[in-house]
Amino acid sequence: MSDDTAARGERDAAVPARAGGVPVFARLAGSSALLATGADAVDFLHGQLANDVKGLGDGGTVRSLLLNHKGHAMAEAQVLRFDQHTLALVVDDGQGDWVRETLERHIVFDEVELRSVDCQVMTVQGDAAAVAVGALGGPPPAAGQWLGVGTEGQVYGAVRSAAGGFDLTFLGPDSAARAEEAAAVLAGAGAVAADETALDAARVAGLVPAAGREGGEGVLPQEAGLEGLVSFRKGCYLGQEIMARIEARGSVRRGLVALELSSEPPSREVTLDGRVVGRLGTVARLPDGAVGALAVLRKDVQDSTRLSVGPNATARVVKAARMMPT
């Protein structure tokens, strides 16, 4: 690789998945995985997760939220169906234990077993992500499908930046070694390694929310731009009644925005004249040196309004919400 090419790659890695840039890849350290097995595995997950699981065929995949009984967006997971009795849940942002404990509490007479498995997840983002993923063996999968990568690896579409891309999941005791092998192939195909700090900056710049950051207790999917991970046509599931009520009402009082901050915030509460009007999620240093953040903010706050975050930091709205795709 020439010095000019290496330098260009380093610049592109600072702005992951920008239009026209080289693809970037990064490990997702907070990811974990559960295997759901048994005759009732599909029906059980369909009744717990907010998105449609029954509609998946073998080799199908869907991204979903796990809500609490109040309809709050508590966790986010990718569902991978292997066959009618075996599915995997790949959970983001360190929420794996919470997801497992929550699901296990709802097993009554269901013939389903949940088992934690070793897991490594990498994401490849950018306009040219498909080219890099293709170097691992074959074309990238169609939307709603996963394809095998090497031994016990899966690749599927994933939106973690404005440009989007793919996630690579490796399950099993040798998952770390297989992830290292995949990273070497991606680098050989011209993709540039990045870290999760850079991915956070890409999500903020692209207004791409995550339940583990922008969701949580007190936050509805519609407020955090995560409604694309919810099915409004399936039957009963945890939090479904609240989702139906919001759909009938047609609006919520808060929405996802991107903020530009004057400095690193000492607090997560966003206030206006001493009144709490929002909450910060992801905070990231952007490539131009500015501090940006995603926040769930009251919709009646005007874009030009100067907001406060803690005693010294100020903020202003720079983007309104976009809905997270399914």
C-alpha cells in the first residue's frame, strides 16, 4: 500500500461510512448472543420481541426491539433464523444479560431453551461495504436475509451510519480467531479499521439511533427514531398495547434530534430555563472537532433555542429525526 493510500485511508476512517469513502470496519465490543432452541422457539420469540419473527424463513433475519410492559425501548437485537427450531439473538450495547433474564422470566410452558454463546461481531460500513464483504466469499445478502461466511459466520445488512453496511457475526468458542481472520481479509480488500468511538461519530452525523444509547427506561421507540424496528401488524407481544395506542393517537411529544454541544457534557439532562426538555444519548467528538450528540427532545423546542446541558455546556439542534429502517 502506498503512503498516499494509507494516509487517505486514515482520513476516511475518521469519518466512517461517508459517501464515496473507503469502507471501514470495527469490532462491536458490547455485543453478545443467545441461542433459542426448541419446538416453540419461533413462537416464543415472536410473542416477546417487537418485530415479526414468525415471518422469517430459514436464512431470514430481522432487527427488533425488546420493550418493557410500558412500551419503552429497552434493548435491540438482530434475530437470525437457522431453522424452525433454532434462532440466534445478537444483542447490542451490553444488554445481553438483561435480554436473557427478561426472556427467561416469560417462559412458562413453552418448549424453548435459551443459551448464551461466545460471540464476536464486526460491522462494515460505507458506500463500498458490499465490495469489502464480497471479499469474504460471495455476494452480500439481500435485505432480510443472512448468508454464511466461512465456518459458523453470518453476514447481514446493518445500518450503523448514514451510508449503511453489513454486520458479521461469529458464534462459538473459536469466534475470536475467526473474527481476526475476517478482519485480515477486510483489510486486504481495502477496508480501514476503525474503533467504536469513530462509529459513534458516524451514528451522530447520520442520525442513526440505538436502543442501548438513545432508548431505555422512559423512552418510547417513536421518540428515539426506532419505530422501524417494531411491527404494528403482528399479534400480542410485550409492550404491544402501548404501541397500538400510540399508532392510533398518531404522535408523541418527543423526537430524536442531533445536537451540537459547546463542550463535553457533564450531565445527560437537557434543560431550557431550568426545565428538563430532553436527554442525551450518544455523545461523540466529530472529525471537525465539534462535540455532537443524539438526544430525545421535546418537539415544542424551537431549533434555534439555546439549550443547557449541565452548568456550563450549551447545545443547539442541528438535525431532526429520521426513522430507523427495518
